[in-house]
Amino acid sequence: MSHDLFEAAKAAMAKAYAPYSKFPVGAAIRTEDGRVFTGANIEVASYPEGWCAETTALGHYIMGGGGKIVEIAVLAERMAKCSPCGGCRQRLAEFCRPETKLYLCDNTGVAETVTMSDMLPYGFRGDILK
């Protein structure tokens, strides 16, 4: 199933708006019920005040009703195994479990599979604020 998530991230990456960095990125999130939410990075002239592909995908996920995230794929056009930036790791951790699979992709498919706890072992968790 990870290859179709890669394909969704690749399709999203094709819609990136990255005129300044020339670094398009796509992300795809799958929920437990099989829904897929995608996003691409978007840059603005007040660089770096844009937003990442993962952030865009999370926005679509929230607006689509949320749910348990079970898999995430990230793909960058010019970098194999592009991982989410630190801010996106924290944003994703807000909605994922430590065992959520994160697929780091290259231009042919999934190059490495890690978990969210691998990427953010000491992430700040919102549940401690309750």
C-alpha cells in the first residue's frame, strides 16, 4: 500500500508553488479508514513565510474530518529521502502515534520507512496539556 501513497505525494508535488527555492515537495497522509490527504509546499514573496507540504496535507486532513493517521509519505523533487523539517515533525506528531509509518521517498518510490518516534523521539505531546 505504500506505493500508492508515494504516487499521491508525487501528484501533490507536481502542484507545488516553489518559485524561490525551486524545491518542490509533496506529502500524502493516509488515515485508518483509507482516506488520503495530500499537500504541496507553497512559497510566497515574503520568503520564507510559506508553508510545507506536510502542513498543507494536515490542513486538508483536518478539514476532511481527521481520524487516526497510519501512514505518511514525503517526496522532494531534488532530494532523495527528504524528511519533514523540525516544525512539520512536531505538527505531524500532534495527530500521529509514535508507531505511525513515515515513508521517505526518492523519485522511484519508498526509499526508507521509519516511524514518527524515530523522527521525533522526544516530541512535545499535546496530551500533557490536558
